[in-house]
Amino acid sequence: MSARRCDGPLRRPLASLLRRGLLMAVLVPPLLVGCGPGLLTGSGTSGKPSDADSRPLVLTTFTILADMARQVAGDRVRVESITKLGAEIHGYEPTPSDLKRASGAQMVLENGMGLERWAQRFYATLPDVPHVTLTEGITPLPIASDAYRGKPNPHAWMSPRLAKVYVQNIRRALTELDPAGAEIYRRNAERYDGELDALDKELQASLALIPPRQRVLASCEGAFSYLARDYGLTEAYLWPVNAESQVTPQRMASLIALVKERRVPAVFCESTVSAEPQKQVARESGARFGGVFYVDSLSLPGGPAPNLLELQRRNLKTLRAGLAGS
Ligand SMILES: [Zn+2]
């Protein structure tokens, strides 16, 4: 372990601590906040924040980014998501306790592409905390219709090929925050990149088994645009983005018409919104409701999508089972 981990908030000048709202940290007895070897090894395994945890705190705007950041950071950095598991992330309203926690962060990792409009409040009140956009370098796909027409579709993490860009951006950001950890971040990023490559091949091989006419992914939110483009699927949805999750008669009628015309066996919805409208589409089109996809949030730790790789495998299984009519 390098000494860099001890260069966290505790060794910053008092003025900087005050600015960052960390005064409480310097008032805690030195034994509790010390940076001895025991603390360094002890802080590494649980990943749970504690007052004695001297590692840098990096916040992400939602749980999937937190998982990706942890894959690259390992135990060297404390990574926490601002929004909780299962939260609706498009129209999130930050709470006072979110803002308070953010004041102790050294960095915020966001998706960008217009997803976290709500995070602007954070940045306005935390001028010293840098925020890094993880979709930097990705060409956005525009939202096809309605109020958000022409704006970027933010769900780039849903294509494993683009998730690799996130990983490189995370590696760069962590290396800048903690140059002494550069080699660890490089190795972790390389390993995770390899796992995303394997997932990419798995998705290609598995989706190729579905007859082309049936390769329709019908969900509540238009969150699969990047995945659909990269893996040869047709995407259909009830609303283009959860920020305007209204079901109009026209939207419902056009999805029902498409499902009937393509004889799509199953329609789906995401875990973070109500599936009721999609169940109505199923009833009226003759398709089945095929279950829930994980897109904007991971599941609870013991659930079916505890990390991004498992999330993708779970969604693939749900899609294939639905389209196969099993
Ligand atoms: Zn979404």
C-alpha cells in the first residue's frame, strides 16, 4: 500500500476542509481518523463507509456506474451511488442528506448525455468537487420522438461495447485523483475490459439464435437503442425516456400494432417503473408479458442483477425466454 491513501482529506489544509464541509473529520480524535497500517488493510474489504475510512470518496449518480467504478477502483477508493438501488434515476430529486454526503466526496462520476439534470444542484453547491462525464468520447444516438426528440439517448452503458469506453474514462479519472494507484487501476480496467469483451461475444452468439423476424425488444422505456444497434435488434417501447413516462393512446396503439404485425411473442418492462401499461399492451396484442429488465438500476445484492455483467446476462435470459415462448 502506498502512502497516497493517507493523503486524503485528513492532510488537506483546514481551509480546504472547511470549504468541503469536512470540519467534523478534523474534530474526531486522531486515533479514529489515523492512517496507520491497520486501518489501511482494515478498510479494504467491506466497501462500507465508516468514519474511520480514510480512502477517497467517489460518488456516482446511479448504482450501475458505482459498480463499474468499483470494478476499476478495487478497494482503493470508496465508491457510493447517490441514488439508491431501484430508484428512478431520470427524474430524481436530490435530498438534503445527498448534498451533505456529497460535500465529503473528492469526485462525482456522472453518465452525462442529459441523464442527470438533477445533479446540477450538486455541482452548484460543490464548486470544489470535480465531476467527470463517463460518456465522453461516445457518439450519442438521438431520441427518436416526442418531447425529447433529437436529444441524446443517455443509455449508452447498456451496450457492452460502449461500457468499455466508460471503463477507460473511469480509469483516467481515478488515476488523476490518485496517481499512485495508476498501476492498480490499469490492471483492474484491463481485467474488466476482458470481461466485457467476453460478454459481447456471448450476447452476439446468443442473439444470433433468435430468428431475425423475432428479434424485437419491446420494453417500457426506449433504453435499448445502443444495445439494439450494436446487436442487430429492433427496439420498440411505450415512451422514449423515463423522464416523460406518459402512456398516450397513440403510443400504446402503435406499440400494439407493431407487436401484432411482427408477431412478437413477448413484451417487457424495466424494474424501476410500473409494468402495468405494458401488461395492457400484452393483453391487447395477444403477446405475453415476458418479465422485467434491469436497466437504470442494479437489483438488491442477492437479486438477479447485482452488477452490470449479471444484469446483462439476466436481461438476455429474460429476452430469450420471452421470445422463444418458453
Ligand atoms: Zn432510463
